[in-house]
Amino acid sequence: MKPINFSIKAMAAAAVLMTSTAGVASAQTLADVVQAIKKDSSELNAENAKRLNEFKSARDQQAAQLAAARSEVRAEEAAGQALANKFNENEAVLSGLQAELQEKAGDFSELLGQFRTAAGEIDPLLRRSIISQEYTGRAEGLAEISQASTLPTRPELDLLWKAMLREMVGQGEVKTFQAKVANVNNNEPVDVFRIGPFTAFTASSSPEFLELKSGEFIPFATQPGGKLMSSASALVNAPEGKLVEAPVDPSQGDLLGLLANMPSLGDRIKQGGLPGYVVLSLLAFGLLLGGYKLVTLTLMSGAVKKTAQTKQAGNGNPLARIFQAYEDSSQDDVEALELRLDEAILKETPKIDSFINLIKVLAAVSPMMGLLGTVVGMIRTFTQITLVGTGDPKTMADGISQALVTTVEGLVAAIPLILLHAVVSTQAKGVQQVLEEQAAGMVAERAEQKGGARV
């Protein structure tokens, strides 16, 4: 308190000085100045005394509050100690009761242990079962029982056998129920068709197969197509009591997921890379060329057979042109006629055999291009092994896929091209054989005519 009084007195002296100075400035005589200073000094002393009394009063009040707080703390500490003593007494009583309970429970404790074990084992199975989407809350109750430290009640004991019974009944059901499907119908419940615990799909005109993840239905990112989708649609639209085929996945969605993620034909073609595209281009070109040649030879063969029957010369087909050459050589002897007909056949042969050898070349080049793609794919595989090792097989999948796919594409291209070449070549040889037979007949006919004339 002394430093405070000192500062207050210093402030008061400064105020007196300023007041006196102001009074002196307005005073007329020295007596007036002395009178003004005394007056100001009296006022400052009274104000300082008032402030000092206020500070003392506040100090006494705070001291009283501190004493009351300390008394309250002592009372709370005493209450806390009493509660701690009571807690220790209750713990001792509880330990005794638990020991008594274990002693009296006997075999019942072992039964409860087996019950909790069974509940813990069936809990993950129920969480993974699509039947739980229809009968919700089963797994949560069993999880609480399997982890509880207290004895279960009768309703809790009934949860286990009721859940198992419901699961067994649900395994034989084929029905529709309402359930939420992620990203479908704004997460509002939709009709879901369930085949036991095996397969689930939306009961709509275009069904979507569902998988169970994190406790909710999610449509497969890639839906399996073909017969599976048509079977699901038939089952949804089938009337009551009708026997239909249905897709059943005993792995509860794992097999359907693998099947849905199987690469499509387009994906396989992409895996082949540039060598694969080249092989397929060769196949397409060879098939077009072979088809064109097959059509032209078929038409040519029909026209030749027809001309062989009519013996009509002309320029419409190879045999007609050979007949025309025969008529143009009516004055030649047999040897000259034979040479002219051979020359006519030689002229027709390139037209008949055109593009056939090209088909054969394409059939030979296609597997070689597939082998090239195989080598390129293996190079990619070994490069990936060098960079990241063999720890992750997926890093090597692209190279291996290219190696295998291009080999398959090369064989797929070569086999039909070889067969097509054989068919076209056989048909061309058939046309040439007809030409040679007809030419031989013409030569024989001329020889008979010349022989008869000499006789």
C-alpha cells in the first residue's frame, strides 16, 4: 500500500502545482496565491483519504472470499475422500459377488462362453449375407452380446437362434423386398429381387446385379451380360409358379464380380496393341479379298458350266473365249489348234488365279505378326520386372496380355485365311480343269474331222 500512497501523493502534488500555477495566474496578490494553494491541498488530502479507505475495504472483502473458497475446497476434498472410500468398499463387495456368481454359475458359465463364441462367429456371416438387408439389425444385436462382459438376458439369448433360423428360412426364399441401393433412385428404397443368400438384383425392366459392401447394396460397376442378364429379366417378369432358369452365385457376389470384370472382346483387342491391330487388318483384308474371289469364281464356274453345255462362243467367260479361239482356228490343223487353245488357256489362267497367292501370303504373314506382338509383349514384361520387380503381378499384366493376345490373333487370322485359300484355290483349279477338258475335246473333235476327211 505504501508505493500506491506515494504515487497518489505525487499525483496530488502535481495537481496542486498545476492548480496553484493556475491560481497564481489569476491571483491579484501574494495572499491570494497562498490561499488558493491551501484550498487545493485540502481537497487533494480529502480525496486521497477516500481512495485509501476504498482500497482497504476491497482488500478485506477479497480476504474474506479467499477464506470462503479455501473452506469450500476442504469440504469438497472431504466429500471426495468419502466417495473414494465408498467406491473401494463397493469394489470389494462387487468382487465378492462376482466370485460368488462364478462359483454358483458352474457349467452355465461354460455354456455362456460357447454362446458368445457362436455369436461372434455368426456375426460376420450375417453382416455379409444379403438376407440382412431385408431383416436389418440382426448382426448388431449379436455383436453386442459377443462383446458384453455381463450375463445376457433371456431376450438376448433368443437373438442367436432366431437369427440362425431366419437365415435358414431366407436361404430357401426367392422374393422381392424393399432396400436402399447406392446411387439408385436418389438413395430411396427400390424393389430388390433376392435368390436366397446367393444373388440380388434390382427388380426392374433392366435389372442390375448388386453386391454388398459396407452394409449396403451397390450395383456392379460393370454388369455381366449375355445369358445372365436375360435370365435375371426372365425371372423378374416370370409369373407365380413358373419354372425358369436363374443366376445363382454361391460366393454371394464374388463370382459375378469376377465375371463382370472379365475383359470384353474390345478390351482384348486393345490389349493386343499395334501388332494386334495390324493382324486384324490383315485378316479383314484377306477375308474381303477371299470373299470377292470366291464370289467371282463361283459366278465364273457357273458361266463356264453353262457354256460347256451350249458350246456357245463369245467373250462372256473364259470357256466362251476358248470356243471363240476354236472357231477362229477352223482352218488350222490339229497341232496348230492345240497350240492356239493352250495359248488361250494360258491367257485365262492369270485372271482365274489372280489374288489367290496374295491370300496365301496374308495367311502366312498373320501368325508372324502375332509372333512379333508376342516378342514385344515379353519385352514390356521384362522391362516392368526390371523397374518394379515381381512383387505385384498387375504391373506385368499388360505385357503378358499383349504377348498372349497377339499370338491368339495371329492364329485366328491365319486359320480362316488358310481355309479360304484352300477353297478358292480348289474352285480355281476346277474352272481350269473344265477349260482343259473342253480344249482337249475340241482338239479330239478336230482330229476326228481331219481323219475322216483324209479317209
